[in-house]
Amino acid sequence: MPQRSKDGLVPPPQDLPAAPTAEAWRAMTPDEQLDFLVAVNEALTVPAALMTEGRRHKKAKSSAIDALGLHFRTIGRTVYLAEEMAVLYPGERPFSPDVLAVLDVEEPEDDARMAWVVVDEGKGPDFVLEVLHRGDRDKDLVENVELYARLGIPEYFVYDRARQHIHGWHLVPGASRYERKVPQLGHYRSSVLGVDLAILDDTLRFLSGEAPLPLSAELIGRLRGIQENLEAKAEQAEAKAEQAEAKAEQAEVKAEQAEAKGLGEAVLALLQARAIPVSDEARARLGSCAETSTLRRWMRRATTAAGTDEVFAGEAPATGPAVKRTPG
């Protein structure tokens, strides 16, 4: 059981063996290599140390992987991203950075890697990010700066959550020691990844220009908002269509009513022109009839009828509500 230090934290194991040399690693059988990787991962995974960092530490690492993964898929660039993966350089003590990135290396869906073995991969990480919260400040800000530079890792960043600050270093060609990155308006440029790092609302974010790289949850939220907006617009369009249909039906009814009124007045005028007496009952019947086909028939009869009885012959007065008219 690892012993706690005075500040209550569990330091990384000091008995981690150095990784085999390239020749020794290649001479090992697959089972021997697997046993070594299992031992390394067990030694690097200290539950008590992980618990002291808390959910915010975990979220910062996961968000970095999420944002960078989405960004590189969007721009069509291949990158391998890993969180807390053991890294083995020949003859060096293994370590597991919070986030590592390796350019131009595929990350298969069924990735079987247990560690990043430089001898097998042919190269080391191009970018490393450590999230410092309540861990060992000397390890992240001093020891790792020397180690990662000596190993030739091009860029190294530390997100100091407790103090809300970013530290960045990079290697210049031919150098064996890091140079500090100088921020521009609070942005730290990662030349390796082609993005900036900045702290927005007390959160580490990666940016393309001035725009933060979206997270999956943000994209899902945006898509949900777009979907809800489209659904609302569809409902509004449907409501407008129903209103337009209702208005069209009302207009049709009014047009038929106007036509029926006109036909009734025309029949009455025709009978009067022929000096045929029209009783109040006949006038009421002409004025109340809403069937245009009936009114047209009455008009044809009115041209020859000797009286209104012949006009309405065989047709009883309508009772009850008017039936919707259809053109005759």
C-alpha cells in the first residue's frame, strides 16, 4: 500500500522498473511483454491518488480528448488521443500523462493498446497535457519539463486548475531543453495541434481562432435546439396552412352564398319580367334556397312556366339546415 505524504497525497510509485531497452523488448516473448505492461499499468494506477484529484480533474481530461477528437475528425486529420495511457521509452521509467496526442496515427475502434510503447510505435507523443489540481506541483512543473524535453516530446502543457493558469513549453529544432511559450491575449498556441489553449469561465478550452472547439454535449444540445426549432417551424407552417384552408373554405362558402343569392334574385326578376305573380312564400323560398343547382333548374323553368307552382313543381320546400351547395 503506497504511503501518503505529509500533504495527504499519494506519490507515484518509486519502484517502477525502467522500460526495457529496444533490444531487450524485442527479445521478449509476447507473454513477457504483456506481463510487463500489466505490471506497469497496475503500478501507475493508484486508486487513492486518483480519488484525491476528483471529478473536475477527470472532466478536464475527458473534455480535452472530446474536443480534440471532434476537431480532428472535422478537419480530416488523423490523430491518436489517449487519457492516462502508460508511455514506455526504452530504458526510461514509464509514465502516464493525463492526455497525449500523436499525429498521423490511426485510433482503431477496437484499439488493443495497453500502453504507448515507443519501440513498437516508432515514435513518442507529439503533445502532452497534464491537469494539475491537488497533485505534485514539482512533478508537473519541474520534473516533467526536464523529462519530456529530454525525451524529445515537441510540446508540453500544464493546466493548473487550482490557480487557473496555463503553462506551456516547446522544443525548438536542435534543442534539448524546453522554451516557455508566451501567451498572446491569454491564448497559448499549440503549433503541433494547430489550436490555442485558453481558460474560459474557469475551464480549459481549445480554440480555433477565437471560437472554442465544441464538445459532444454542446453539439448534441445545438442539434437538439435545431431540431426543436425545425419542429416548431413545421407546426407553425401546418397551423398557417390550416388557417389558409379554413379561409379558403370560408371564401368558397361566401362565393356560393353570393351565387345562390344572385340566382334567386335572377329567378325573381325573370318571373316579374314575365308578369307572373310571386307570393311572399315564393319570394321567401327563392331567398332561402342555398342549392345553386336547384336555383339554376328553377331559372330554366321560370322562362316558360305559367306560374310559380310550375317553377317549384315536384319539389317540397326545404326544411332543416341547408345542405352544402355543389355547382349544378
